[in-house]
Amino acid sequence: MRLRRKQALWRAFRARRDLMLIQDNTARIRPEDILVVCTLRNERIRLPYFLKYYRDMGVSHFLFVDNDSDDGSREFLIGQEDVSIWHTTASYRKSLFGVHWMNWLARKYCHGHWTLTVDVDEFLVFPFCDTRPIPALTDWLDNSGLRSFSAMLIDMYPKGPIDAQPYREGQNPFEIAEWFDSGNYMISTNPEYYNLWIQGGPRARLFFNDDPFNAPSLNKIPLVKWHRDYAYMHSTHMLLPRGLNFVYETEGGEKASGALLHAKFLNTFVQKTEEELQRRQHYAGSREYLAYHNRIKDDPELWCNWSEKYINWRQLEILGLMSKGNWA
């Protein structure tokens, strides 16, 4: 595993040549700041709410890799004092779907910082997040001697066709995508990296119903007290050293965890699917996006009679989708 980690760090070092600095505000980063690292492409309509959400939650600086957006995403970010931006025209697929770029930025700028690595459509909720910001969580994690925090990805969707309600810039996406699958999840342990492997939800139910074991992974470890020698290996599903992947129940009891509310399924999704099918820059030749396209064109509704309307983090804990562990 040590060799694999060195290889991942070397690939990240090499991938730095893909990145052209557009705006450098990293001198503003303070030692106690919580950081976000994110790769994006054509997410202009989502950015205002994404930034507001995480600023309100206590994030102090954003490190963005813009993968050649042509919708004004980069131009929107320029001039914002808590944002640093790198631009690349390089292959998303060859960068291990952005992992090499983000590992490089984390290695260079995030050492010693609690760092949240998320997509623009992922929104972290955690125990007591309605009354406590992310710094309260990271303070507790520090005091508990924990270096990583897991969050299950929960796909959110509207009732009715996903293209029925247009999403407006700056809008809370969960005013539209209010529903989720409360069950229908498979969980196993990866014996090689020690991380959990979670699949299920509406994507397995609808897009991979004939092949659920190839459904997208929902396990994430997005929040890490970063060290320059750490490296993500496959999105934020797992990282090295392997001890960072021990984020679930052990003999010592159940560990605290959160959820990433996933706002993928809005009316913008149909256009995004068509674009990604043309680009072929996603995993397994964009097999996932092909499944989306084939299903959505016939029936663009994800809601079913077993769907549950989202209320708050306590609801997710009752359902067993996250836990406050021993945090009180």
C-alpha cells in the first residue's frame, strides 16, 4: 500500500502540469481555515448556492479546478476573495476523473487543514448541522483524535418528472429535489482498502436494476484532516493510508457520520447527460451516463411509493443512514 500511495502522489505531482493558475488567493488562507477542493465543468447555475451553503457552514476558502467550462463558471468565480481557481483543458478521464488534480492541490495547500472534497451538487449534512457549523464538527473530531469523517451519498429527486420544475440560479435545489430512498441499500467491506462499499438508492433501483452490483458507489470520505502524504485513490470513496477508511462501526462503538445530499437530478440533468455522453470522459466509457440517458428518455421520474420526503439530519439518523456516534 505504501507503494500505491507513492504512485498516487507521483501522478498528482505530474498532473500539476495540466493546471494553469487563474486566480491565486491562497495567501489569504489562515492556519485554522476549513477548505473545499472541487473539480467542475459547466456548473455556473449551481455555483451561487453551493458557495453560499458552504460559506454559511463555515468554509473559509475554495480551491476550484475548472475543466474547460464554456458556460461562464470560471468568469463567475473570478474576483471572489475566498476562491482560488485553476483552469485545465486536459482529459478528465486521464486525471482519474479529477483525482490527480485534487490530490495535488490538497498536497500543496491543504496540509494541516480540515479539507472537504466535494462536487458542486453535493451538500454535507452532519449531526447537529442545524445548530452547529462545520468548525464545531472538526473541533470535536480533533478532540476525539479522528482524522476523517464519512458521509453516505444520498440521491435526492423531485416528485414527478425531473424536468418538470426548472432550477433557478441561487435556488436551494432541495426545494425541488425533496425526496430520497430510505432503504434499498447494499453494504459490504472492501478487504483491500478497509473502506465500506455502499450501493443502492434510485440509481440502482432504476438505472441498474438488472445489474445492481455495477451501480454507482455511495460511500464517501469527503472530510479529512489533510496531510501532504495522503491521497485519494478513487474519487472520495477511499484513500491512503488505509487507516483513514475506518469510519464505520468498530468494537469501540459506532462512529459519527454524515450524509452528502446529492442534487444531481434536476431539470439540468438531461442536458448534462447528453454532454457527458458526447465527451466520454467518465468511468467505464461513461457507462453510468448511458444508463441514465436510456432510462430518462423513456420515463424521467425517479419517485416511487416508497420514496420519503427529506426533513432533516435527525430523520436520516433514525433511518440508519448517518449517526451522531458519541458526539453529544
